[in-house]
Amino acid sequence: MSTTFVALAATRHPTVRPALALGLVLALASCSGAAAPSAAPPSPSAPPSAGSPAPSPDPGTGGGGSVGGGTPGDPGTGIGAPVGPTPVDPVAAQPKLVVAKPSQLNPHPVAPQSLQASVDGRRVLVKVSWYSGIEPCYVLDSVKVDRSGTTIALTVIEGSSDPNAICVEIAMLKATIVDLGDLDPGTWTITAPNSEAAPVTVTIE
């Protein structure tokens, strides 16, 4: 009870006896004169209170932080980043896709390196790849298609659009798409005679 409260109480109750009032004043004075126990200073080793924020861990000291400034899986840090399931080999040669330009000069066959077939229903497309030179000295003229039973032979024909042109002798991998159209049901074998290309087989339902 504060001194102000006692004064107000004495004012509101004028009938209080002087001896009783004096006793109350003395009792309050003795209470207010006693020194209240001061709180002991916190020990330096005491743990922080529940309301105090925890200190942030120091990165690189093993305090829970991630070396590199990010958490695992954080984009941009390279930590825990997923690895692509099919990484691209930058050394692997990618063929240049070309289309046939008929009526080239000095046409002659070239030896394909590989054949790749794809089937859509009964329609068959074949990707033929081979090594050649640059245009205008080396230009795809056509692809000859020979059928014998269920075997299809593909022959790539190249020529030149300018016999007098001087071209840098640089080998480049080229490819073209041959549309075999709709084939009858059965198993077909596609070859490239006089080449290193392995035959491929397709089955038409």
C-alpha cells in the first residue's frame, strides 16, 4: 500500500481515530523504509532467459551454419543442388542436320556412320549420319532407297554445287532424315551398304 493511498483513505474516512491513523502511518513508514532486496546480477555463465534471442552460429565453426553461406538445397549456393539425370557431354559431336539438294555436280556415294530409326504407327523415319566436308564443295544430293523383301538399303549421295570452289578441308558430322513412309506389318531391316553403320530393325504391328 502506498502513502498516497493512505492519504486518500484518511480523507475519505474522517472518523478514523487519531491513534489508529498514527499507527497506520508508522507501519507504512517502517515498510517503506526497509530496503527491498535487489536482484542479483546475472552470472556471465548463466543461460539466456526464455525471451532472449539465441546467438546466431558462426559459419564455418561447426555451429550449425553451412559453409558457403547457404543451407543445403539453397539455389545459387551449389550446396545440395540436384544433379541432372542425363548430363550432356560437351565433347560429344552433334551432327549438322541437312536436307537434300538434288542435281549436284559429280555425285558420288558416301559411307554413313550410323542409322537411327523411329516408328510412329506404321510410318518409319531414319536418321542417317556421316562425316563430310563443308559446302559448296560437299553437298547432300539425295538418299537412294532400295527395297528387297523386308530389307531396305540406304545410300547417301553427295556432290558439289561449285566444282571450282576452294573449301577448307574440315571434317564435319552431318545427318539427314529419310522418310520411308508407311511399311507393311512385319520386321524390317534397314542397312547402309559399304559403310560402318550397323543395321537396325523395326517391327510394324
